[in-house]
Amino acid sequence: MGLLGMIKFSLRCDEGHAFDSWFKAGKAFDDLIARDMVQCPVCGTNAVTKALMAPAVALGQPQKQPAPPPPTNPPPAVQKSPDAEQKLKALRKQIEANSEYVGDSFASEARAMYLGDIPGRPIYGEAPPQEAKALIDEGVPVLPLPFIPSRNSN
């Protein structure tokens, strides 16, 4: 999934949990906060504020960093929790209600919006891994989703 024409904020709840979230604009974030619609994914509180963020500044050509070595120990298995599953379902519902599904055209649509060839809008869809990597390498702001879109899960 790509989130084009959107902004990513680093957030923090009053319990000290830090997390990131995407919004259509700063005004959309302010509106959702005013309506108590932004929740901490860890504890569920609505007492959420923007955390201090450092802007990303490009200073010439990006330098290639060597790939980190593979981990010697595999990460521990992720425990499923009913609460996490409910939050994932809610995220999916929100994305599907507020974005346009573009299916396999995702990479071309995202790239065209990034280049200004078509108006920006929130979209989601599918892209092969090599296309998703190419978008990221080109600086197109995209984000993988932790689920398969409904239209492709039948």
C-alpha cells in the first residue's frame, strides 16, 4: 500500500509509548485529535501528542550503506493477541474506507502522483517486491500494509 499525499507523524501517548502514524495532512491530525479518534496502539489511550521529530534533509547524493549482517539468532515468534487482531481489523477498515483501491496499478499510480503527472490521493493496492523496492529507492512515499487487501483475499 502507498500513502501518497500523506504525512507521517511520530506520536507519543501519556503512558510514554512512542509510535508513528500517517495522516492526510497536519489539519487532519488536529481534527482527529480533537475528536479523540487517535489511539495509542499499545495501551489504547486517546491522550496522544506529536513527539519531537527531526526533519529528513537531503544533502546531495545519498550514500550507499553496506547491508547489515543477517541476524545470527532468528527473532522470537510474534504472539497473536485478540487486542492486536482487533486493532489490525480497525486499521484495515479505516484504510479501505478512506483510500482508493488501485489493485495491480499501484506502482504506476504511486509513481505518477509522486511525479505530479496526476493529482495525489490516498491509494492502496499491490506491487511485486521489486516494484515496491524501486518506488522506495526513487523516494516515493509508500508503506507496506500488514494485511492483504480484501479485494485480493478471496
